[in-house]
Amino acid sequence: QVQLVESGGGLVQPGGSLRLSCAASGSIFSLYAMAWYRQAPEKERELVAGITIGGSTNYADSVKGRFTISRDNAKNTVYLQIDSLKPEDTAVYYCNAKGPLMATIDYWGQGTQVTVSS
């Protein structure tokens, strides 16, 4: 079992930045691939960024160059640095853990709201 707790969301003006954090507990963090998803009102949840056990990253086309995912295995935490925020980035952002290792069990956090508005 993995417990995930997101933080760092909030209200920010267009062009601003935020750093989301997701603290994991309950299992060996380094054995899990991690990802950030988001869900805007009346839209399906979508993958924003992912990072593998080995540190390889992937991003949705809509966020490439603006979002950066990273992980700190010593702190059991995954981060999402969000720059150049746009109103269309407004959504609830969810942390996801998949694993351990080649297993495909998904764990989710409760989400953190990001609102981009002037």
C-alpha cells in the first residue's frame, strides 16, 4: 500500500509558477513509477507528466517546455514544477504511483487544485 499526499496548489496569475509536491509513504518509494495527472471540470483525467524508477521522464504535448517532473527518493517525494501557467492549466492535479517494479497497481492522492486566473 502506498499513501500519497499532494500539496502546493493554489491560485496563480497567468504566466506564474507553482511547484506541486507529492509525499509518499507506506512502501518503498524508489520501486514505483510516479506521475502527475490532472482533471479539469467536465473533462477526463489526463496524464501530464511521468517519471520512471530510473528517472526517465515523459510529458503531455500541451505541457512540454513548461512543466518539469522530478523525484527525490531520499525524501519519498515527487515534484511537478509548473511554469508559464495558462488558464487552461486550471484543474485538480493528482499524484499517481504505479508498481512496485513491474506490477501495475495504481495508487492515487486526493488531488490539489490549481487555478490560473487574473
